[in-house]
Amino acid sequence: MEKILAKLEILAEAAKYDVSCSSSGVERNNNGKGIGSSSASGICHTWTADGRCVSLLKILMSNNCVYDCHYCCNRITNDFPRASFTPEEIATLTMEFYKRNYIEGLFLSSAIDKTPDHTMENLCRTLELLRNKYLFNGYIHVKAIPNADINLIRRAGFSADRLSLNIELPTQDSLKILAPQKNLKSLLLPISDLGNKIITNQNDRRIYKNAPKFIPAGQSTQMMVGASNDSDHVFLSASQRLYDQYNLKRVFYSAYIPVVDKPNLPSIATAPPLKREHRLYQADWLMRFYKFDAKELLSEKNQNLDLDFDPKISWAFNNMDQFPIEVNKVVYDRLLRIPGIGPVSAKRIIEQRRLSPVTYEGLKKMGVVLKRAKYFITCQGRYFGGIDLNPEIIKYKLGDMEESRQLSFWR
């Protein structure tokens, strides 16, 4: 037992750099024959919609890697303690932690131990032990292994709720410099295959009730921000292609944490670009839920997001010819373009307009953040901003509020 706990300490610590944890978005009910269940309201280190704080066991199967990616603490040339779990050890740990109410699910990844196929085979065996031997119905998120056989990756997809394959960097040039054993084209092939397989499985399940589920929570990937010279425009353009062409559920952005001094990497004394990471998440949210396109947010001339203002307000500043917008006349998609108005408040405005015109006083009750929205709207033909529609003046007015308020994804 002491040996397993020693491994757990090493491999849990090694897993902390993987940020691809989120709400599960999947229902896996207990059928009366096993243990545990998964709720779509959430899993991993997060708060659910009903206020619950939930957690998972987040570990690597092994940190004994044969790759030499410069940015990674697990690379083969790094001198630090190594350890590996067997599939049975992980399955046992997961069940024991679950029975003690420590966790509600499992997040499992691994370094490339021996070969990609060997590592992926062990991940599959772990999942199958949990699902078939221990009848575990809880949420499982697994990181697929780059360059592993596609049949092994598909095999994992029938046991995992979510499957991820990290591309790490958005361009082949960056991978060539920092992860020479990885190739962007070979990383995208299984992502494309899984995207097609998800669509096929969804169609099969509409026809055949007993068709097995295939990664019902979808697939995701992760990219590091700040390790390479890639601009925000490059990151968002890559994410847009992943969403449009590969049926991805989510792209995660991880601010690079320097763990070693290398000529091609930021100095180890450099702080992680956390604010830049946050702006990318906000822009990504606009792309997924506000119907923005990456090319609307950034361009070849404007390569990076504004760190002083969130991407939606920055877009508005660059498109002042489209404002002010009359909230009583425009369609839902146009309402979403207004800073301070999110999907919920936009729907409330549409619903209210069916009954009577929306008033300025009523907007606050609908959840509109008028401190921002008032500079970009008219209500019943009247402008309430009190200043000229000049981006520089509005920036000055919004500057203090932007510094003091908590950064938000929602508007």
C-alpha cells in the first residue's frame, strides 16, 4: 500500500499541468447493477449548476516518457522521480476513492511509456476494468495518446465519457521546434476520425436503442499559450478550424508554466500569461456561443487580443459603425453582439418585445449590464450613454470598471 501511495503522490503531481477538466455534460445513470453515476450538471474540479462542488481523481498512468518535448516536465531528458501504475492499480484506487466519497469520477492521462500503442493499450485495459469488472458508472475523461493506433483510440471511446487528444501547439512550425517527435497532421488524423465516429454513433443511437455510446461528452484538445511565438490570431484560427471541421466539443488553453530553461522557451523567471489565457477563453466562448467567427475578432493586421478589455467590447470598439443598436428592433443574433447582453438577457428581451416595448428601466431587470450596454444601445429611440459614440471616450469611461470588476466569460 505504501508503494501505491508513493506512486500516487508522484503521478498526481505530474498531472497538474493538464487543464482539460470541465463539466461532464453527460448522463450515465446507475442501472442497478453497478456503482456510481454521472450527472450532466457537472464533474471535475468545478461547481455544478445546482451549487455542488464535485471532484475527480486526476492522475497520470505513467510519467516515464520516451518523448523529449522541451516544454514538458515529463520529457525523457528531465531528471526527476518516475513511476507507473498498472491498470489494476488505477481501477482499484478509483473504486476505493469513490467508495470513500473522495471523488465522483476519473481524469486519466499518461506520458508515452515505451510506445504509444503500449500506453494506449494500458489505458483501454484500465477503462474496461472499471466498466466491466467493477461496473463503475461514474464519469471518466481520458487523454488519448498521440501516434497510437486509431483502433485503440476508438476502443477507449466506447468506455470513456470524454476523450481528448492534445495538439499542444497550433502550428507545425512550433511543434517542430518544441516537440520534434510530434506532427500536427498525425495529431489531427485521430481527431478527425473521432469526430466522424461521434456523428455516426449519434445516428446509430437514433435508430438502434441498444447501440453502445461512443464518447457521449464529446472530444476536446488543449493548446499551450506562451510557449511559442504564435499569436492569438493563430490560436483562434486553429480553434475555429477544429470546431468547424472536426466536431470538437471544446478547446482548452493552458498558460505555459516555465519548468526549464531552454533557448526556444520563455525564461523560467517569466510569469505564466494568465490574463492572455483568460482572454483566449473569452474569445473562444464568443465563437462557440455568440456566433462570432475568429476572423471577426482578430486579423493579420490585429494579431493579439486586448489585455485591457474583453474581446466582445474590443470588437465593438472596432465596429462602432454598427452602433448604437435599437434593442426593440434587432434580431437575437444582433442583440448578442452588444456588450453587456448575454444569451439569457437577449432571450428575455425577445420575449418581452412580444408583449410590449422594452424600456430602459426594464433592461436591468432582464440581466443586462447597463454600465456597459448603455454606450452601445438605444431604447425606444433614446440614447442613454450620455457621451459621444467615440471609442476613446467610452474606453476611458469603462476603464475603471474593467479594472475593478471580476473578469467574466458571459457578456
